[in-house]
Amino acid sequence: MQPAYPSLTHALAGTLVDLAWFVEGADDEQMDPDDAVKALEGVAAGLDHLSGGQRSELLDLLGTMARAESDPARREFLEGFPSSFGLVEDSD
């Protein structure tokens, strides 16, 4: 059993990351690639509507989640989430 989240924001962020992690990792037999792209674009579009304070709170929470993650692949996903989903400007 997973421990309770410390806040609603943490619970929702964790659920959003879980969903994005699943969709991004799904193979063509699990999910149609076009549907996967639409779903991930929908996540990015929704996050685009966050206020500056909400965006900052989510970025802080994603950083906390990444530092606590024991799975290296999922930690990398969490670390890349902000740039992948338009929360920060890509530094490339």
C-alpha cells in the first residue's frame, strides 16, 4: 500500500506524472501512437494554463519527486518533465 500523499497537489502531480509515464512508455500494441501524442499534447496544453505560482509549485514538487525516485529511468523522466511539457524553456 502506497503511503498517503502530503497534499492534494502532490497527489494530483503524482497521478499526472504516472499517466504521462505510462503513455510515453506504451508500445504500439498498448496504445495507438497518434492517440499517445494527442494525450501528451493535452497534458502540455493543460499545464500551459498554470499561473506563475502554480508553475513554480509544480516545478518544486517535480524536483522533490525526482530526488526521491529510486528507479533511474523514472527519475530521468521526472527530471525531463518540465522541459518536455513546456513548464520551462528548453535550454538546447
